[in-house]
Amino acid sequence: MRLIVDATAVQAHGGGLTTYATALIKAWSATFPDDDLVIAAGDRGGARIMRAITPDVRVSPSSRSRFIAQHALVPMLARTVSPDAMLCLVPGVPLMPVAVPIVSVVYDLRSWIHPEEFPAWVRAYRRIAHHYAFHRSARIVAISERSRLDLGRVCRRGALKTHVIYPAADHVDEWPSGPRAPHVITFGHWANKKPGLAIQSWAQALSAAAAHAADWKLHIVGVPAKGRSALITEAAELGMTHSVVVHGYLPDPEYQRLFTSASAVLMLSTFEGFGLPVVEAMRKGIHVIASRDAALQEAGGSSAVFVDDEVGLSQALLAVIVGHPKVQVMVRSGLLRTRDMTWASTATDMRTLIQGAIASRGRS
């Protein structure tokens, strides 16, 4: 199979999309070495990331503009290499015609379900781009049942050709491993990650833990520059200046070391498409505490602790600090849950779906 992978949305600073794209392409190349993967990169940073995955894929020339790359260079690439199909790693497809089946991936539809969290121009652009992608795609991949159901709410026609293929977790097998350190990690790159709630509950947990709490720290990662001072101030007002560390985006090696040495990972988001850090943590034997979001429950199952409010969160954090036996029970459960969550399996399911799209086009 010759497949164009539209990775024009992948950016240099990383994130869930970059993790998904790099892990999927690397596993696909290893599992199906006879396939010819042609990667369409966006900006130069994204192109560097794609070229670093494996020497067994071709990466097309990049552009300074993602819009130009996706809507002009990708169709040109399709005419040049004559692929069997195209895989778009976001729900956005080229505006210019592409004479092969397109399969697109949907992560979440938060801008549809919670439009108040997005600027008007983002909402408008995504609605146009998503509807066009849902119409043009021969098949759609949702990364969770939650995303599939949400898609059904906004585009019934798209939902009828949507299939759930879960992300995997074994990419973290390449991350460093070491002893657990007295810290907990959470996220702050979007307001819906609730870093403020984490700080408030952390203060309560440390107060209750008393002597056990001396060296413990809460690390909040991925916080944009404009949001850091507010979190630092909030921590200071609660007397948590030395117990809360606020980070921007960290380089991958630094982030991986901080993540894999954590005693717990917090996912307090009000809305997720899946929640990749949940299964990443479980695969590395790290305890998971999460909000009762539908997708996070889908990812964590019975292997994570789900909380409803500040009181429940502080109690869950206290259990981590004092070393309650139930924490290790959940860790063992998470290891079992993620044992078979491999990107080779995800790539196999994706390839089967694309083959079906190709075969259906041949019959039409």
C-alpha cells in the first residue's frame, strides 16, 4: 500500500497530536515494512519531527504555512506519487480534489460541545473544516467512543462512517524509568485542565498529611506564559510557594523524566477526546487520579481513581502522599489494563479500515 499521511498539523512543540502521529507512523513502518508511507509535513519544525521518526518513510518538502501545505502541496503530492489512499491526522482535508479515498482522524469535538471556551474565529474555522472533512472522508476514525457519539450529535452523516480505533501506550516503553519521586504531575495548557483546582486540593492534602508532606511537590506543566503568574500567585496565597512548581512547555527529555518519576498523574480536565496521559501513566506503573469525564473514564476504566470535587481530589492526593495500600492495587491494575495497548495493534486496525475504503471505492 502506498499511503500519503497528512501530518501538516504536527508542530515542533509537541503535544498529544505529535505523540499520536509519531507513534502511529513508527509502528506502521515497523509492522508493515512493505508499505510506502509518504508523510506530508507542515511547517519546518513538524518536518524535522517527521524525519526523525524512522528512515523508512518519505517526508515531503514543508512550507512556512500549514494552510498552504495542506491545501496546495498535499494535493500536488497526491498527483505526483499516485497513492492508494490518504490518511489525514486531523479532521481537515485538502480543499483541492484528491482522487483517492481519504480517512481522517477525530480526537475531540470540544469546540462544538463547549464553544464558549474558544474564540469566534476558531469556532467558525473548525465548523467549516470539520463539516467539509466529514463529507469528503470515506472513513472516519474516532479515538474514543465518546468522540464517536459527539460526532453523531454534530454530523449524523459523518457518524455513520465512523469507527473507533483507540490510541496505544507502548511508546512510553522508550521513556526513561527510575524510582518514584515525591511529586505529582498535572497539566495547565488549557483552562479546562483545572490547574487551579489541583493547587487548592494539593494544599488541603499537604495540610492533612502533616509530617509525611515535607518533600512533596506538585508540578504543573505546559502552562502558557500568560497564565503562569496567576497560578504562582494562587499557590503563594495558600502558602504553597515551595510545594507547587509551574512549568511552561518542557523539552521532551525533561518532560519524560518528570513524568516517569511521578508518584501520581492528575488529569482534571472537564473534556477530553481520550486522555493519553492516563494510559501513558498506567503503562509506566504510575497511579492515576482523574476527573469523572466520559473519555477519561473510558481510558482509565477501573484502574484509575475518579473524583468529583475538591474534597475527593484532596483525599485521593492524601492517599498518594501517605502511601495507602490501595494506590499500589490501582497501579497493578493499570499495568494489566495497558499491557496489550500497542501502536502496532492501532496501526493494524487503521490499515484494515483504509483497505476497506479502497475496496469500497473499487466496487463503486
